[in-house]
Amino acid sequence: VQIHFLALGTHFGKVFLLDIQGNVTQKYEISSVKINQISLDESGEHVGICSEDGKVQVFGLYTREGFHENFDCPIKVVALHPQFSKSNNKQFVTGGNKLLLYERNWLNRWKTSTLHEGEGTITNVKWRANLIAWANSVGVKIYDISSKQRITNVLRDNTSLRPDMYPCSLCWKDNTTLIIGWGSSIKMCAVKERDPTEIRDLPSRYVEIVSAFETEFFISGLAPLADQLVTLYFVKENSEHMEEEFRARPRLDIIQPLPESCEEISSDALTVRNFQENECRDYRLEHSEGESLFYIISPKDIVVAKERDQDDHIDWLLDKKKYEEALMAAEISFKNIKRHDKIGMAYINHLVEKKDYDTAARKCQKVLGKNMDLWENEVYRFKTIGQLKAISQYLPRGDLRLRPAIYEMILHEFLKTDYEGFATLIREWPGELYNNMTIVQTVTDHLKKDPTNSILLTTLAELYTYDQRYDRALEIYLRLRHKDVYQLIHKHNLFSSIEDKIVLLMDFDKEKAVDMLLDNEDKISTDRVVEELKGRPELLHVYLHKLFKRDHHKGQKYHERQISLYAEYDRPNLLPFLRDSTHCPLEKALEICQQRHFVEETVFLLSRMGNCRRALQMIMEELGDVDKAIEFAKEQDDAELWEDLISYSIDKPPFITGLLNNIGTHVDPILLIHRIKEGMEIPNLRDSLVKILQDYNLQILLREGCKKILVADSLSLLHKMHRTQMRGVRVDEENICEACHVTILPSDTAQPFSVVVFHCRHMFHKECLPSPGTIPGGQYCNICSAKRRGPGSGILDMKK
């Protein structure tokens, strides 16, 4: 249950009820002297008050009925049962010289029980569930009200400190964990159930100290915060100029308890009035469970502390001008969406003030988001400070977009000072963002002043493309020889528009142009291309050459024209063309080659037309290349050509040397050697004769080797045939005589019979075959013999 008011007692015996803003809502006159302690139950409906003059009052805040008693000694502490408002839990304790438990019985009378006495004044008491913890000058005790047993006694560590000046601080973390702060030491005590086998005369519960450590300062109050502790410290520091200590501002720390030490999480020094005069006992720390609210009480002030939330963190970041981190923190919490926008705008303003325009523009994307009004305001602000370029690349350009006039304003700004930046925006921005015709007209006006500016021309072509005026874009690209011209043609199927621009395309890039034309013959025919290129034969040759490479038959009607084109522009490829083309007129080709004295091409054509002797003559007379002549003679494999070659070479020693070196495997070298005149000097004759002899020896060796192989193979096959013929042949009742066509085996196999089986697997009764003495050369198969000799021969043999 959350209590939404404060109960505050004064040194003059008054009790005030205050709301959480500090406003007094009710006032009680309890005594004329100091109020020592006030206790509220969990519901906040009943209050217990004790004072220095021995008065104890327990009453309902809304009924004023309850317990009123005066004692003859000061009552220092009072604590109500946490569930006091319930009818069966009307219990409370008071502490002065002894600890008394008050219970109301069924007769509505109060019964008193003494829980502890004899160890001095009770200075603090805290009640949680069924456990009551209290402190005196000796130590801290815990009483289990359910079992009516005292279960522990935690002794005070630092006995040198006066207990009235450095009182014990107690607080329950939960129903079984008590935190004790005394002097500068802290102990965390866990109440645990004892094993039933160990109880005997011992209490059913015991206490285990799970953490104990010393702190730097004196403890004035403790409160739990999840797994951590909130500690209120009374601080004394040494003076720089004097040896004695002086009282400093109290500290509110958050610490993380460890088994034997602690880790400081945060620390705050509190400014309260007259802190230089206060003692450790003058401070108190109370907390409201469930709300993380902490109240620091001093003689003159009450300070309310609460756990810092995301808003506090954001405020701190903003104070430190850490806008980026503040934005990230605001994004984490949905409730801070509006604040996120305010932080973002503050961040942008900060960056603009620092003249960091690029970063400010980049942050607009994150901060302004989908708010088009804010976007337009920022664009105009950037225009005012002359920084439209900075924000241009971050403007919305998706489904959400600004008015076209905004984008046009930025494009006009770029056109004034930065053609390249303008071109970049045109490429990056979708054409739907602005009025295309307006920008086209503006670019056209600029081109009047600078008609050859390639950046503006390229950008204008892109604008025409957005506007689907592809013909205009194509003209500009061709004029600029722009690499995107081919992509534009393919993407928008502009082949009908380039029929009269083929020469321009090929002048720009012959290879790409020809590949594109050949890949799209169904859109631009070969005849149309040839017609367009007839005035540029060098380009026509490139086109027809690639066409021929792709398909030797496609452009066959242009093969005659190609002869002249190859001869003029590409002679190295003329001979391959003549070899591969089957549609080339040989007479026309021969005429052109003879006119241009192309010997190799003429030789090929002569040989292809059957005039090999003339071709050989040209090789010998025009080229003087004996090796080529020999190669030609080998290809033709004609004895008359060899005779012509020998006759031509017989009076030319270099030719004779070439023949001697190469003729050996085609013509008998003796024929050549016999015709050499005596006394003729032949270069390298000795080497040539040695080579002939070596070639002859090689041939002999090859023949002998082949002979050995043949003999070995023949013998192997003979053995194989002999083994095969010696194998038995299966004869059964399914076989018939090839002469009489009766089953080869008689029905009565007990009677003697004779069968003749040939290697060809034909079978005969012996009596069906002619007598061996009547057949020259012995007995043989009539069927196979008849096949060799012709029709009817088998019948004649049978008759014989």
C-alpha cells in the first residue's frame, strides 16, 4: 500500500500531516516536549506517537479512538504492527527503559507484556511481519512474535562511540532480511529456519550475517533499493588550516553490498541548513516502499530524494550538451517521443550555432522524421543561412515527400554555383519530386550561355529520359559520345530511332555498335545497316566481318563486296575469308588479288580453281620460297607437281638443298640426285645427304619394326583361331541337316549314325554330303562354298 502523506513530529510536541509536496493537511497537539518517534501501519490509517515526557498515543487518523497512556519515563520508540488496522492484529510496542508489547484482547482491553529489559534505553525499533528488531546500548535483538521467542543478539562493534550520539539505524529489506548500521559499520542479517532435528531447546529460527563491512563515514540512516543500499552519511573532514575536524554536508550514497566490502554506485552531497552544527543523531532517513522515494530529515529541512529516471538522465545529458546521447536515451522510452523531437530540434539549433551545417543536416533525417512541416521550416532556415547544399542530400524522397517547389528551389540553387552537384541530385532524386519541364527549361537557358558544357548536356539528357523524350536524350548522348547511349537504346527499345544514326554510333564505339546491331537483327535488318554504311566502307567492313565471323552464310550476298573490303582495309583476314567462304566468286576474287599482286591469296585461288601448276609456279617465281613450294606439293600429292618442282629447282642450288632436306618421304631422292649436274656447288650438301641416309635408315627401321609387329600379331591370332576351332560344338535335337532339313540327330540314338559339323557351324548328315573323293581339295561346306561361287553352285555340287 502506498502512503501519500508524511507524518512529522517536532521538538515542541506537535505532529503535522503533510502531502508529498510538503503542504500541511492536519495538525495534532500531542505534548509540550519533543516527539521522539512516529509509527504508521501499512494502510496509513493508524498512527503511533511517543514523546520525551512519557506520553504514548495510538489512534486512528480518521476515528481518534485508540490507546492513550502516560509513563513516568521518556518513551523513545514506538512501532505498530504492520497490519494494525486489521481487527486481530491490534498490537504495538514501546521502548524506554524496557520494550513492552501491547495487545488488545477480546474484551477490548489492552494487555501488556515485557519483551526485554535490563540493558539500558531502547533507541530504535522496527517491526516487519512477525519479527520485531530493536536496538539498545548493547546491541540489536530480534523477537519472533509468532513463536514468542527472541532469536538473536547482534552485538555493537564500536563500543567507543556514544550510542546517544551515534544511534543505531535499522531497516528491513524484506520479511527476513534486517540491515543494521551503527557507527561506520553495516551488517546484513538473514533470518532463517532452523533444521527441526537441531531445535531441541533452541529457537526455531536463527540469524546469519551474510554481509559485514566498514564505511568511510558515520551512518545516520539506511534504506533498501532493490539489491543495493541507500545510505545517509554524517561526514566529518579535516580542515586544511586547523587540526580539528569540521562537519561537512551529509552524503546520500548508493552502495552495492559485497560479503566483506561494498562498491560505491553513486554519491551526492546534500545541502541542508545549519549542517555545520548538526550531529550524526540529527539526521534520519525514511523511505516509502514501492515508490523509491527517500526522505532525509534534518533539524531544519526535509529533503526528498527519488531514484533518477530516464527524464532525469536526459536533463543531465542536455545540461552537459550531450545531445546525441540525449536523443538515444529519449528513443528508449515511448513516453519521451515528444521530448525526443524537442531535444532533436535543440540539437540541430546547437549544431547550426556551431556552424556544423553538414552534421545538422544529417541529424534532420533522424529528428524531423515524417513531419513535413518541420522539414519545410528547416529547408527555409538553411536557405536563409545559405546552406541549402548541406541539407539537399538528406531530404525525404520516398513515399513521404515535400512540395515540388522545395526541391526545385534547391536545384536552382545548385545550378547557380555547382553544375556537378546539380547533376548528382538529378541522378539521385526521382523525377517525380519536381516539375521536370521547369528544370528542363532552366537547364536549356543555362546552355544558351555555355552550349558545350558536357555536364549540363548530360543532365539535360537524363531529364529528357525521365520525361520519356528518348529521341532528344539519344541525340545528346550521341553528340557527347556518352557511354550510356547503348544502355538507353536497349532499356527503352530505341532501335527504330537509331536507323539513321548507325554511322554516329559506330564512330563512337565500333565494337559495341556492331555487337548491338548483330544482337538485334530482328529490329534492324542487315540490309538496312549495309544501306546506311555504304558511304563508309571502312565501317561497312567492320560490320560485315563480324557478321561473317558469327555465321558464314548469313551475309552471303555481300561476300563478293567483302573481297574488295578485305583487300582494302583488312588484308590479314582476306585469306581466312577466302578459305571459309563457300559463296565467294573465285574468278572475281582472283581478279582482285592479281590486280593488287596478292601472291599468297592468288596461289590459294589458283589451287582452289584447279590450276595447281600455275600456283606452284607463282610460289617458286614470285615468292621464291622452296619450303612453301614443297609444302604446297605435299598438300596436292601430285607426281606431276613434284616433277615440275624438281625441274624448276635443278639449276638452283638453294632449292636443291631444300628438296634434299624434305623430299625423302614423298619422292625417291635418287631421282633428284641423278639429275644434279656434276660439279654444281650445293650448299650444305653433305648435311642434306646425311639427312637422306638417316631418313632412309629410319624408314628401314620402321618397316622392320612394323614387320615384327605384324608377324607377332599374326602368330597370336593363329593360335587364337586354332584354340577356337578345337573347341567342341553342341549338337542337339534342335539342329537340322542343311541339305535334307531333317533333324540332325536320329530318333533312335542307339543306332549308329554319322554327322559332319563344319567350323562355320553348318551341320550335315554324312550321307547327305558328296563323297570326299569326288570333290577336288577335300570336303567343304556346300552352303558357304555356294556363297563364294555364286547362285546355283551349291545345287550343282549336290548333284555331283
